[in-house]
Amino acid sequence: MSESKSVGTVIIGGGIGGVALAYYLAELGEGDILVVEGRELASGCTGGSMGGVRQQFSTPNEVELALRGLNFWQTFEETFDYPCTYHRDGYLMLTGRQEIYDKLGAAAEVQRAGGAPNVEMVLAADLQRIAPWLNPEGLIGGCWTPDDGRVNPTDGVYGLAAAARKLGVKFRQNTYISKIEKAKGGWTLQTDEPIKARRVIIAGGLGSPELVRPFGLDLPITPMMVHYGFTTPVISDQPLPMTIDLDSGFCVEREQDAAVVTILASSSPETYGVDDMLMEFAEAAAVRAPIFTEVSIRTTISAAADATGGDGHPFIGEIEPGLWTMTGFDGHGTMQGPAIAKFTANLMSGIADPVLDPATFEPRRHLGETQEWLRASRK
Ligand SMILES: Cc1cc2nc3c(=O)[nH]c(=O)nc-3n(C[C@H](O)[C@H](O)[C@H](O)COP(=O)(O)OP(=O)(O)OC[C@H]3O[C@@H](n4cnc5c(N)ncnc54)[C@H](O)[C@@H]3O)c2cc1C
């Protein structure tokens, strides 16, 4: 491709958002699309994700996006003819506090009203059937969604990229964009060999705020470190849903015959590291699931998620003529990213969404407080 020639559409960011958007735009018939990635595809938040896919949210917008995301991942292999197993392990949110149990019950109603067929409130005495290894002492119960599950989002990105390539999308990796500048007939993206584009979409995850700041936009997307560990084999003969104790942050999920373990908190001190997490996990496990105090940790991962402030919604829209953003997935972009990308591709193509209002996501909107309390973390 000649550098002086203008590309039709450049998407900055090769995570789940950017790659899915390239696919959906191409599927709608757009040609001349280039995805530019500063490192390698899926090397940002997406590569660090725990891959959880849940419908358990408490507000209609989040439930709508979550259900679309759930459907995307459940049907991924047949849609894209690419291996990316959907592990239907289910999600189990637990609490010993009546007020949180009541809020889970209200959230379950929102999920059912949004079309989720399989949402069950369970009492502590019923938990044996779902998670036999769990100690229900001190719990009131929780919410159980057996259709939820987990995926490997990196497989998803590569599957989407393969499908996008078949539709003519081009990819350029190891190309970091330091600045976006207005140019005649479009934009110039500053990198070793500047790229000219008629239209640009910023899907850079944690890299997005820096790119949009010169356009007078201060996006509250900040890194939130998450540490997790992979155990030695454990209870491979028993069901192991993604289990989150909302009181302690105790969280486990299945990984082959072993488990992934972590403590989920909405914030932690800057000095909080993987050893602190493992210590907290051991304390919580001693109460909630003593079997997990007997495992060894084979390896750990620490990665930054894309915490999104204000109302917690992503920033989707045109911030200057021909310059768009689609970013800020608030730590649930694996499950919701592809659905958000499809919504964005439709919006860019003038196709109205039957449910979601674009104003909710407008990048320059007034930012209120989030109404969504069901972020998967200690309450
Ligand atoms: C530890 C952890 C656990 C998580 N668990 C879950 C989970 O269970 N379920 C779930 O749904 N979500 C989870 N998430 C969140 C999810 O991974 C993110 O919300 C999602 O991946 C964001 O996708 P994205 O495409 O917007 O960003 P990214 O995946 O970060 O992609 C953006 C890309 O843009 C590139 N980029 C940035 N700036 C530039 C630039 N200037 N020039 C060129 N390229 C640039 C980056 O290199 C990056 O590859 C988790 C995240 C982490 C870190």
C-alpha cells in the first residue's frame, strides 16, 4: 500500500473491540479498512482477560449488551468456523448479607425482563447441587446463571481477524500511533511512516484517552490492576462455575482440570501485588472453600483492565467529522466488546438499533454516576 494514498477507514487498536468492529464494518460492505495495532493483536486488556461471559448485571443497558455478548460467544465457532470453545460453566454470585441478596434478586428481575431465560435465585441450602465443594456457612445464597461461561478472548480476536481478512480487512501490527492530526480530506496518523485516512476510529482501550485529549475530551478510562493465579489440578470431577463471593471478593473459575483464583476488588492500594492477592485469597478460601487452600499456584498473571469512570458506559460516537471513538468497556469488554462493536458498525452505517439509544454512549455526554452496581467485585 502506498503511504501517500489515503486509507478509507483506519481502526486504531487490535483488541476485541477494534478487530470486531473491523469485521462488522466489512460485513456491512465497507471496503478499504486497515486495523493498526501498536504491539500485536490481543496484546492489551483483551490478552490479560479472565474471559468471563455473564448476563448478571443490574441495569437494562448492561443486560442487553451482556445478552448480545453471550449469544456472540455461544455461537462463535459455528459463525466463524474457528476454534474458540464456549465453556458453559455458569456464574454463581454469593452473599451473606440480606441487602445484597435482595439487590441480586432485583437484578435477576431486570435480567429476566431483558430476555434472559435462565436466572435462578438460590438459598445457601441449595448450593451443594451447584458447587459441592463450597462451604455455605454464613451465606444467605446468591444468583445462579447456568448459561454463562468463559472463553479464551485471544482465540476470539484471531478468529475475528481471520474472518475480517477474508472480507478484505488489512492489519498492520507493531505500529504505534503517537498522534492524530487533521489533514486535507481526513486525518494523518503519526507513526514511523505516517498513515493518511479518510475516517479513523479510536479503539485503543487504555491508550484511547491520550489519543483523544488533543480534541478536548478527557475520557475517564484508567488501568485497574488485576492479579490472578493458575492452580494445580483441583476438583476436576466436580462442577466449578465462575464463583464470586461478593462479601470477600473470593473468585474461582475452571481452567482445564485446574482453576483460576483471585480476589476481586473495585480498587486496591497501588502497592497491592500478587502476593497480597494470594494471601487474601487463602484467608477467604479457608472460610468459603477450604479445598483451595490445598492447591499450589503454578503461575500468576497481573494485567490492567480498562476501568471506566462516570456512568461506566463506553464512549461511542463521532468526536470530530470523520473521527470516532469506541472505547471504555469497564472491565467487561470480553463479553460485551463484540456486541458494542456491532452496535457501533451499525451506528456508523446509519442503521438504527431497536433497543439501545446512541445518546447513552455519546463521548461528549455529561457524565453522571454509574447506576450499575453489579461489577464483579467485593461490595
Ligand atoms: C485481568 C483482567 C481480567 C478481565 N476479565 C474479564 C472478564 O472476565 N470478562 C470480560 O468481559 N472482560 C474482562 N476483562 C476486561 C476486558 O479484557 C477489556 O474490557 C477488553 O479486552 C477491552 O477491549 P479493547 O479492545 O477496548 O481494549 P484492548 O484489548 O486493550 O485493545 C486495545 C489495543 O489498542 C492498542 N493501542 C492502544 N493505543 C494505541 C496507539 N496509540 N497506537 C496503536 N495501538 C494502540 C493496544 O496495544 C491494544 O492492543 C479483563 C481484563 C483484565 C486485564
